[in-house]
Amino acid sequence: MHIRVIVPVLDSDELVGKAEKEYRSFAGDGVTISAVPLQRGTSSIECGFDSTLAAPEVMRLAKEAEADGVDACTIACFTDPGLVGARELVSIPIVGEGEASLHMAAMLSTRFTVVITEKPFFSLIRRTVSHYGLSASLASVRSADASVMDLNESHLEHIIAECVDSVERDGAEAFVMGCTGTGFDMALTIEEALKERFGVYVPVIDPGKVALHFARAMVATGLSHSKLAYPKPAFARNEYRFA
């Protein structure tokens, strides 16, 4: 099984290299992982403008992946840039990290909190949650007070404090790390801290890991998105190489 991770930013070891390494660490036996960055776009996605700019390249890379014989793709960004268009263009499963992790949170809890980078982008996260019909389950959005490129383990103490406060004030029962840059190890550390604080298991969801295993499950069960829901575009777009 070959799963391609579309990392919707310009090439950099900080994000693309890190994402590929982490995906491979939890992919499991028999799964080949390849990660591809954008040729055009931004160095990180931190607002709706960045996400919109990334969408055409995400769609192109999804089309390229299908032509390469890849079994499924994930989009390594919480805002799922280009997800709908990519599904219209191809037949292989395309899984957005935002959609996958939010629905997982809704299955594991009745109220969840999304932890993102900085406060100015709270509205973007709320719109993303609303798009997937899960606003009623959103307890709150909390901030790491750091940009995507600056986020690292030095911010863990602040993030853990925000999560504890969200449980106590907002009634959060689970957490979603709303940025690919947080990393799987950071999610585990927060999960351990919450268990120590409250004495029970509180899930902290890493979107990359969930999206990868959603993609694996779709390939293994022979499922993909409905072409009634995501029909192929009626007109060829040769100028964008989407035909």
C-alpha cells in the first residue's frame, strides 16, 4: 500500500521532512509513505489566504499521485486546502487531516477543543469546524501563542495549561491538535499530562496519525469518496493540468 502525504507548503526540512519522518514512524508494516511539497505556495499555512493559495497545487499533486499509482493521499493541513477539488479530480481516497481528526474527536467525546497556533486564527478554525457540521461539539479553541514555524517543545507547558483550563472551564473531553507542526510526540506528552492531572484518559488527537489510518482503512476496505458527491469536473481544465 502506497500513501502519499501532500504537504501543502513550500519544501523545507522543518515541515516537509518532519512530516514524512513522523508519518513513516506510525504507518505500520506494508505501507510505503512518500511526502511531496508544493512548487508554488507559502512556507506555512496560518490563515485562510494561505490555505486558498495552496489549493491549486494540492489538486495538481493529487492528480499526479493517482497517475503514479498511489493508493491514497492525505492532505497535511488542518484547513484541508483543495480537498473538495482533489476528490472531484481523482478516484483514489483523499483524506484531509482536519476532517478526519474532527470527526474522530466527535466519535471519542461529546465536546472537544482545538488547539492551534495563534489567537488571530480562531475564526478560521471555527469556520472549518462549522463546515464539517460539528460546531455543536466544539467546546473552545485554544492557542499555543506561537506561529507554525516557531512552535516547539518549549511551548508545551503553556499548551498543557490551556488544555487543563479548557477541561475545567469549557467542559472539553478531548483535544485536537489543529496544526501539523505540533507533531505526534507533542500530542502524547499532552495526553500524559492530562491523565496525571485528572486521573483518567483524555484523548489528544494528532491529525496526521488519524488521517493516515483513515486512508489505510479506506484502501484496505476498498472504499473511496462517492462520485455522486464529488463528480468529475464537467469541463477539462488543461491550462491547470487537471484534465
